[in-house]
Amino acid sequence: MLSKLAFRYQLLDMPDERKVHTQPIPRIGGIAMAIGALLPIFYWVSEDRMVLSYLAGAAVIVGFGLLDDISGLSPVGKLAGQIIAALLVIFWGGIKITYLGMLLPEGVVLPEVVALPITVLAIVGVTNAINLADGLDGLAGGISLLSLACIGFLAYLEGDFSVGLVSLSLCGAVFGFLRHNTFPATIFMGDTGSQFLGYSAITMALALTQGSTPLSPLLPLIILGFPVLDTLTVMTSRVIRGKSPFLADKAHFHHSLLGLGLHQTESVLAIYLIQTFLILSAYRFRFYSDWLLLLAYIGFSVTVLIIFSQSNRYHWQPKRLALIVKIKGFLGWLRDDTDTIKYLFGALKVGMPVILLLTVLLANPLGTYLKIAALITATVLLLIMRFFRNGLDDWLRTILYLLIPISIYHSDIVVSNFSSMTFRIYNSAFIILAILNILVSKLTKRKIGFKSTPLDFLILFIVLAIPNIQQTNLHDFRLGLVAAKIIIMYFSCEILFAELRGNYRGMTKVTLIALVGLAIRY
């Protein structure tokens, strides 16, 4: 709906010599992202003063961002909105940088006259850093997703309900948006979305690490350090050249990666990997000396700057590009070989239903109401298949998206009681299914529909990494596996829907059997 409004009212990001897209793209996706995140936050934690101040500041950011996307604001106008939002969380929410850990003598905190400008600078700086990182499809969103996932997980470990819930809600909104924003993007977040994400990430990071917590106060610098370094580097180089620091150009790190010969998706994935390294470092060293973290970040920054400056100076071509070319050539050969995709798709077409039915067979009996709901749903699906085939795909997708998490969740206890070998075999089936998902989506000759993007690797990293971190207990580990299995099955569904090209009869029969199976389980 927003995309249609964008085209109607010409709220489009037009291509030019500085940008990498070649056709007009709607730039109001940030509105949908903000609404999707802020409404549940207000519903669940509206009594928390810090959260209320964050919501008020976010509303200011979104408002000014929307004005910028619609009619354009001067740098001073943007800055005014960001400062107002920062002051709201400082004076109303009490979020201030007063504690610098071991960087100051023990027990010393920053006085108000110092804490206020530093906090404003940090919030405004990171807000602009994420805004300026929004130069490639999925880049700003992916960086923000990783950062917010890290902040949310640390909040969970520290028992900070408010920060954890806000971060979780933001992750959900970004995840939903990124599916339409990864290359080739069909919608952009605009200044509304990028400023909203930057403001949210730094506000939650400061709320988590300032105050009575064992976490290092330097963690926000580590978690958000790459876009901050990128912004500082670009602005400094502009000032040295005698230009305005706010002048748009192609001097960002992602532009340098493109200049090395990497494609958009490769450049985005490279930055995702750097950001992943930083958030893993933030988790691993969250209790370490603040001086150690500061020196490590300085060392990281110097290394990155040397690599990028030397590569630009000598026009390096990464050696691994030869490997990428060979891999792409091999994938191209497989794509041209019709038998390969036929066998892989056949394995996926059989494997996904088999795993679904096996999971239903292993599920614990449902409650009475859920059994009745399963029977009613099966009846409705049968009627739709018989009389309303035109709308079958939407109904079938909706039913599967409800059936999959219910069956996997209710089979979790049974599966966890398997012998070690059986447990591994069952879980390995999902790993094989994930590999089939990637291969089929990469080798397909389809021009439209679901395909793998860097986002898929991001999500799999998050759901597989968190439950395997040492501090998670057995319950969290199992929930992580459940989440990973659900996402793998969701990916399989989307690929099957795309590849079946409207022939959903077999998939419908499997879904009917699964629903009836859940209903009659005792």
C-alpha cells in the first residue's frame, strides 16, 4: 500500500550519478518500519519512563525524517530534529553518558555540563552514521538488525526487560522490512527509517550500559563502531578537502568495496561479516577492561583505514575474487544443467513435506481447543481447494505459517528426549533442508519470486548463534533450535510456492494430512 502511495505522490528515490540504483524506488518504507515497531512497544512497556521518552524522541525523528523524504530538509533542519529527540531521552528518560568505567578514576562520574553535550553528540552522531550507511540495498537495515540483536541479547542476559523488549520489537520490524529491501530492493527506508534505526540503536545501547550494570560503558562504541568509523572518515576527508562535511559523495566504505570489483550483494555481505565480528567481540569482551576495549577499537579502526586507503591507492583486486568467479562459473554451469535443478527441487519438494509430517507425528497432543481449530482449518482448506482455487495460495501460505511453528514447538520435548544419535539425525534433516533451500534458490531460472539474499545468512546467524552461546541455558538452547527450524521451514515454503508456479494440489494434501494428524493425536 505504501509503495502505491509513493508512486502516486512521487515519493521516490530517483537515480543519479552518486547512487547505485537505476530506477525510481519508493523511499517511505521507514514509516511502515516505525509503526510496526513503536505500536507494540507502546502497548507492552508504556509505563516505563525511559521507554516513553524514547517513543517521544522516535516520533520526533520519524516526523522530521518524513518531512525530509517528502520535501527535503536542510542539514540544519535535520540536526534540529535529532537534537530535540536526544534532549527528550536525556531530560525525560535519564539516558546520559555519565560513567566511563576505568577510563576515569574509580568512583568519578562526568559532571552534568560535560555529560549533556557528550550524550547529545553520541546520539546525533550515530543517528547520522546509520543514515549515511544507507547507500546499498539492505546495508543500513542489516547493520541495525545485527546491532539491535546484540543489544537485545545482552539486555536479556542482564535482566533488562525494557531494553530487551524494545530491541526485540525493532528487530522484528527490520526483519520484515529487509525482505523487500535487499538487492534488488523494491522499497527504501528513506531518511525516516535510517535515522529512526540509528537513534533507536544508540539510545538502547546507552540505556543498557549506563547506570548500575557490570557491562562496559564502551560497548556502544564496539557494537556501532563500523558505521561511526565510516562517518568520521568521510566527514574528515571532506573537511580536509575544504568541502562541507554534509556534502554527499561516493567516499564511503561500501563505495570502496564496489570500487574493488565486488557486486552489491558481495559488498553488503562483507560489511555484514565485519559487523558480525564487532558484535561477537562486544559480547565476548563485555566485562573486560574499558582501556582494553578502547585500544582494541582503535586498533580495529586503524587496520580498516589502512586496508581501505591502500586498496584505493593501489587499486587492489582481492585475490578471492578469482575464487568467486570460479564458484559463480560452477553455479552457472549447474544452473544450465536442467537435471541438477530438477533433482534438487525434487529432493526439496519431497523433503519439506516429509519433515513436516514427521514433526506432526512426533508432536505432543494439543489441547482440545487447538484440536478443534485444526479440524475446522482442515475443513476450510478442503472447501477452498474444491470451490475457491484462485485464492488457494494465500490461504495455504497463511495456514502453513501457523501450522509449522505449532507442530515444531509441540514436538520439541519429544525430540529432546531422543537418543543422542537420533537427535542429531533429526536435526541434520533440517540442515540438509537449509542447504537445499540455498541451492534451489540460487540455481533456479525464475526471474521473480523468493531468492536467497544476504538477509538469509543474517537471520540464520542470529538464530543459530544465540542459543549456542555459553551463557544460554538448556531451555534457551532448545528455543533457539525451534526458531532455527521454523525459519528453515518458512524458507522452504516460500521456495516451493515460487517453484510450484500455482500447482499447489500436492502441498495442500500434505497440509490437510498434517492438520488432521494434529487433531487426532492422543
